[in-house]
Amino acid sequence: MSNTQIVSPKQDLIYMVVLSVVVLTMPIWLQPFGAAYPDLMQKFMIFGIFAIGYNVLFGLTGYLSFGHAAFLGVGSYTAVWSFKLLSMNVLPAMIFAVALSGLFALLIGYVSLRRSGIYFSILTLAFAQMSYNLAYSVLTPITNGETGLQLTQGDARVLDRMAGIEASAALPTPNLFGIEGIGYSGFYICAVLLIISFFIYLRIFRSAFGLKLRAIKSNQNRMGYTGYNTRPYLMTAFVISGMYAGLAGSLLAVTDPLAGAERMQWTASGEVVLITILGGAGTLIGPLLGAGIIKYFENIFSAFNDQVLQNAFSFLPDWLGHAVASVAGLFVGDGWHLTLGLVFMLIVIFLPGGVMEGITRLWRLVRSRTTSFDGNKKEQQPSTREV
Amino acid sequence: MDAIFLQILNGLDKGGAYALIALGLTLVFGTLGVVNFAHGAIFMIGAFCAVTLEKILTLSVRVKDESVTFFDAYKETPYLEVWFGDTGTAIIDWSVPLSIILAIPVMLAIGVIMERALIRHFYKRSHAEQILVTFGLAIVLQELIKSFFGANPIPQGAPEIVAGSANIGAWIGLGESVVYPWWRLIYLLFSTIIIGLVFSFLHFTTYGMVVRAGMADRATVELLGINIERRFTIVFGMAAVVAGLAGVMYTPVLPPDYHLGMDFLVLSFVVVVVGGMGSLPGAVLAGFLLGILQSFSSMTEVKDIFPGIDQIIIYLVAVVILLTRPRGLMGRRGVMES
């Protein structure tokens, strides 16, 4: 982890170019993995954005929020309302979603950030649960309760009507000035937004502001003693991550214009925590990796069923094949969450830095092997790994 | 008046469950310093102990139905009825209270194994990591239960004799209209007894005294040559038993399903925080208090004034308490303060 080293702008440029190429060519290189269909790739992008935003808060400052799903939900609801009232264009939906979830984050953050540690977690959890419960009950006129908010033929769509776009018989689909929000074009919309989000995150990461956030993580008291009032920085980080979540929520609404309250439940907040930790909290591309890994395997594992398993183990003797298949059946299909939970536990226990730490360790191992093989007995540099 | 009285009972009842879970949660936090997000899952496993026992007791065999003479009719009859007749039927009827006998060793074992195998390695790590690993464990336990028992709630019946309602109104002179289910009264009594047992264990036995000493100053107790770690393991097991029993007894009130634990976990964490992290009387007090508040806020008269208040009251109270009195109602000075 070379966070503390001075990184030249040129290197960042290379990062951005590589990331853009990797993301934009996804439909090609994901082909052999069987994951190159737009729906799934859109999910990679959306949860990537969500996780990047979460990482701004948890990864940089170490504040463990258990309520980020609330912002995701607010983003989704806002986007669908924008579709209903204004226009099927994605742009206003996203702008309103980001703005409103930012405002929401400002409110919640103002209260929650008065405490730290586990109290902060509980406070954010409490607020998220409140929003979830309200969305289900009293706010039904806004959220449409259990059914979820959805588009109808008779929606106002003021701007669209003004521009002379009348809805045809079918429900209109979200679009960006005519570019469809679903399918491959939808994927590219999400991909471009992901790249922009990542760029902003990279700028934050490298800026003095980002350094202050990391200083808060390493020792908040000392940060205070040096004369910094940490709360405004935390506040900013919290609002930024809330806005990222709102953007992700609006994109969820773009891919499927239906917003339900279950997006705000605390298990949904748990998911983004899982993604971030799995990838590597506080690293640059860890959250993206985490989102990709979890969504990819969720897709693969959920598709398995007993029949597939029986076939997979058919080379074994019958009785053994059945036994193995039934044990394996626990972990796939509906049991995907079991696998996820187990993997997550293993990661937290053995590899708290997530996949990124694993890669770093492997890299170091390979390098030390090769250097000792060359007989190159250089004095091992004490690794300046920051905490 | 009647309505208020009933709501107080309702609240005490709900509060009993909150208090029992929160008690274990705060006991674990006070002794081991571990924030255990898997505690709700333990409550859920307790509930499923009752389900399991009922399933075992009602293992059935196909028996020829003698009352039908025109053709051969068969009906499913539990082995217990075949072997013991009416006694067997009675045993099945009492399966929920009997589950307590099963639940105690099972929950103790689960608690001790959990502590030795996993939690022990997390004493020295940050609270965030403890939360994360136990959160993962909670998911694993919940999904295991789901894959064995399915996703639907499984209703459990209280014994026949207490299945009806008690006419409390007549006892205290409020008239015939005030009735309350027997089982809920028993649950209230049960939770009071368990809370009493835990407190007397901690305050009137030498073992409990050492545990309390360890909570106050672990290092000194260790210097005196006491293996405090082993006692804390037992305490963890005890917390698991308390939560498990709460789960067993709660099954006739609320049919258990696999996310029961998660539902109660969030609430009981709020209870612990309101009561004060690491404070046992605080957890009990806050449990009953929040239970009563919740049931009052679900009265229609209150809901007319503040719509939706019943959904958020607990969280609202938690937010207010945390902001005005971060130590909680009865929290000790210096515990988790910042």
C-alpha cells in the first residue's frame, strides 16, 4: 500500500486510463466468464459506485456506518419520482437523487457524527431502520409501501409532454437524451458514471482533505490536538458518501424503474459493508473488486440448482455423488448467502485488508522469492505500512 | 384505564424479551469487551430448539384408523401416542416448556464453542472488526437454519391448559373486559425469574463475585491467580443460555422464522445502548421501558396524533438518549465514551 508515497499525476493518469479501458471493454473480456450480459455488468457498475462512496467514509475515516442503505433508498425513490413527474430522462433523476440523498446525509450525519465508534454505528443503524419503517407505513403516499413505487401510464412527465414526447402503449423506459437506460447502452451510461465517480474518489484520495480523513482514522485524538476540528471533515466525507449512495440508488431505478422499501433495510446496508471489506477497505480499487466479485459469484451461485449439482458430481459413485451434491447444495442456489457469510468471516479473521491485502501479500511473497533466488541479499527495507 | 393497563402488560411482555436478549449482550460486552452481533442469532437458535423438539416428539407412524370400518383408512400418529397413549399426547402438548430442558445444554455448548473457536481471537481487535465478524457469523447461522427449516414461520402451540386467556380484570377489580393470554403472563413471569437468577448468580455466589471483579478490573483478578478467561467463557455460555431460553419461550407468542434473530438484534442493541453499554440493571430497565413505550405508541389514540410513531419510537428514544446522555441510562463512567 503506497498511499503515503507521493504519486505523480502521470501515474494517476495511467490509473484512470487503465481503469477506463478495463471497464469499457468489459463486454469483451467478460465473455469467457459468461458474465457479459448488460444486466449483470450494470450491477457491477452500480454497486461499484455504492462501494466507492462507502469507502470514502469507512475506508478513509474508519467510521463504520450501518445505515447507508437509507441513502440508496432515498436515491431510488427520488429517481422514480423524477421519472413520474418530470421526464424519463436520466439526467434530472440523477441530479435530484444525488442532491436529495446528500441533504438526507447532511441531516443524519449532523446527528450521528456527534458520537464515534460503536455508538456511531448504532445511530446510523437506528436512522436507517426509522426510514425503512416509515417508508413501509406512514410514508406510503410517497413510497407506495409494500408494492413499491412504480411508473404508470398516467404519470405527469411534465417535461416530456412539453417536448412533445407522448408515451406509447408500452410504459416508457428511462433514457439519456434518447439513449436507452437498459441493455448495452445502459451499461455504458453506468460505466461512464463509474469512471467519473472513481476519478472524483481518486482526487479525494490524493488531496489534503483525503489525507486528513485518513489521519482521523489513524488517531482522531491526536488530530484534534494538532488543532483540527475533525467534525467538518467527517461531515463532508459522510455527505459525499451519501451522495454516492444516492447516485447508485438512482441508477438502480434507471435499470429497473421500481423502488421498494426493502432497499433501505439494514441487511442492505450490511451488503455494502461486505463488499467494501471483501475488496479491501481504504484501498483505491478494493471496493470495485469487491463489488465485482460479490455480484459475479452471486449470479453464478444463485443459478446452481440440485440438477446441475447432480450432473457435476456424476463422475463419483452414486451414493457419494448424492452425498456431496446435497452438502454442496447448502452453499449454492438459495444458500448463496451462507457462502457469502462464511467467506466474509474468513476474510475478516485472516485477511482484514480484504482481497487487496491478499494481492499485496502475494506480490511481496513472489518478489522476496525472486530476489533471494537471485542471491540478491539486499537489506530488507522495513515496510512503511500505515495503519 | 383498561386499555392503558393492557398496554402496560403488553409492554412488559415485549420488554421481557428485549431485556433477556439485552442482558446477555451487555453481559458479554461487560466481561469480554466484545460487541456481539450474533446474539440475535442465538435467540433465534433457541427458538428453533423448541421447533426441533416438537419435530422429534411428533415423529409419526402410519396407523390403521380403527374408527373407520368401511374401508382401510390410515392416519399419521406420533410414536409417543402409539407407545404411551394419553401420556404421550400430554408430552407433545407440553413440548415448548420441555424444550427448556433441551435448550439449556445445547445453548451452553453453542455459546462455549462460539467463544472458544471464534470470539476469543477477537478480544484484542477493534470493535469494528468484532462487529463485522459476528455479523458474518449471524448470517451463517441464519442461513443454516433457513436451509434446514425453510423460510416460513413455524407456529408453536402453548400447552392446552394455558392456551386461553386469563381474566385479569376480575382479579384486580377492573371488570370482566380485561383479559390477557395466559402464556404471555407466563412469559413475563419467566423472564422476571431468569433475570432474577442471573442477578443472584452474579451477586450472591463466589463465582459471580469473581466475574464481577473481573468486569471491574481484569488485570488485578488475573494477578491474584484466577483463571478469569475460563470464567468469562462460562459467562458467554450463560448469556447464550439466557438468550436461548428467551427464544424458546417466545415461540408461542411469535412463530419463529430464520430472520427472527436479526429483527430482535437491532432492537436489543438499541436497548443495550439506551441502558448503557456494560450495565446489567440498565439493560433490564431499558428493555422494559422501551417495551412499554413501544406498546403505548401503538395505541390508536397516540397514533392519531403522531402517525407512524409506533414504528420509530424505539429508535427515536435511542437517538435522543445517545445525544443527551451518551453513557446511557445507567452506564458506568468511562465505558466506551469518546
